[in-house]
Amino acid sequence: MAAVDTSRRRRRRRSPPLPCTVRVQAAAFSLGHRPDGSVRRLLFSLADIHVSANRRRRPDAAGVRSVDVTIDANRCLWARVFSPPATTGSTAKLPVIVFFHGGGFVLFSAASCYYDRLCRRICRVVNAVVVSVNYRLSPEHKFPSPYDDAVAALRFLAACNNAGEIPGVAAAVDLSTTFLAGDSAGGNIAHHVANRWSSPSLRFAGVMLIQPFFGGEERTEEEIELDKVAITLTMARTDYYWRQFLPDGATRDHAAAHVAGAGELTAAAEAFPPAMVVIGGFDLLKGWQARYVAALRREGKKVRVVEFPDAIHGFFLFPELADSGDLVEEMKVFVRKHSANRGH
């Protein structure tokens, strides 16, 4: 029996199969962190390349247009809005995906090259307008600032709904078919905002949580087994991110992090929309994500789980990985299904 357990443990701790280009980029990300998980800001800034929106609103090579839109100048809150190529002869209104980027509430931006590229791909493949929100980061802006910024962005879109258009978008949009989406910390934001939002002026058709960032004081089996094997994420880094984001003195059992505690879902909204939860086999957060899915189901919520057995945390940021393209296709299927379910 001991030999079997040892073999199983060894299989779980193997490194995921990744091309050299991805390993180099992951190594650069790791160099931006100290062993205790804290961020080397100067080194990280060298790896986090920012790109501008399309100049003069011209489309890129794939036909996607983008423009930066100010939401609240007083708090430097803005969003990058992506529009798909026009379809000849089509009069259908486009769905809207409100996207929140990851980075542990501490890193990245809507202008980061990785997220600009991802949102362009989602926009083109799903054929949807993508509103990528550039919320404020910790530690300068701790809990609940990102959630407040997300709500402000939704209020902005609700006002656009009343006006009948989104700034910078020439195509007709259907804001009654709005989806929330986010990866890692952005998935956390999407969950909490779906629970906080109650205005009838903007309703959600679905929420897509890509490897959402949840946690607690307890160490899950997955965290222990995958620590330092997951390449892009370690327990030291997640602990650091939570310390930067949560209120001073709070533990990881704070409701912002520990959303599925004691077998129950924290603040489960009655009108919580259908969800898609993406889980990676080499993501040390997958234990918390599985608990979240189980809690949603106990609450009677509709959940589609999409699993990628060989995926590291943040795999979707690397277009050279086949799973990255497969994820965007899964998002396309989810959006089409739940747009149709709303009578469109």
C-alpha cells in the first residue's frame, strides 16, 4: 500500500508538459517575486508590458477594434472596450462580456499585453463586445476597492443601456445579454459582484469564472501537493496577495476569500446567474474551486465545470497552448447557450 501511495504522490508532483516559450515566460514571472511571495516591482514591471488601444480606433489584423473609455476620472477608473469585426448583412445585437483581469488584486492591468491579447481573442471568437475593467490595485487600494470599481463599471454600462450604446462601439449591443467574466482575482471579483448587483437596469445572463482566486486559513491537499510545482503560483505568493488585499488584521477566512466555508456558500444571491467554472489540473487553487462548485450546486445554482488536466494557473494567457484556444471556444458555447436561453 505504501508503494502505491508513493507512486500516486510522485505522479501528482510531476511538472506539467509545457513548451519552452511558456516556461521562459513563467520563469520571468517568478523572477518578479521574492521567495516569501512579495513582488519585486521593478523586475515585474519589465515583464508586464503595456500596450495601447488601437490608434484612431482602427481595427487590428483580425478586425478587432479597441478603445479606452473613462468610467470615473476621480478614481482613475477606466475600461478597454473591444468590438468584433462587423458581419456583413447581420442585424443581430452583440452580447457584452464584462471582464476582470487576474493578478491577485496586486498585479497586471487591462493594458497588460497578455490581457489585451486575451480579450481580443475572446472578442473575435465569441463575437461579443468585451469590456475589460481596469480596477484599482492593492496594497494602495485594499478590500473592497476592486469590488466597488466593478460595481461602478456596471453602473456605467447600465447608463449606456439607457442611452442605447457603449462609447467607442459602432455595432448594436444587447446589454440585456451581459456576462461577467474574470480569471483568478478577476474571477473572485465576478463572483462577489454577481452577488452584490441587484439593479434591474442590467441583468446578467451568466458568469464565467476562470480559475477563480479563493482561499482560507486551512491548507488544502491540492495546495500542499502542487506548491512550487504549479510554476506560476505558490502558497507564498497567494498568501502575499491576500495580505495586500484584505483589511488589516484580517485572515484568509475573511468572506472575500473564503466564499465556501463550513459547507455553505457565503452571500449566495437568489438571482445568481448560470455559471461556468474553469479548473486546471496543475493549479494549486483547484481544491478551493471544487469546493466553490459544490457549494453553488448545493444552493441549487446552475454550474458548468470545464477542466483542463494539464493546465497551470494562467494557462489561457499563452496562445501557444492548445488549452488556451479550447477555453475560448468553451466560452463561446456558454455565451451562445445562455444568450439563446434569454430569448435572443
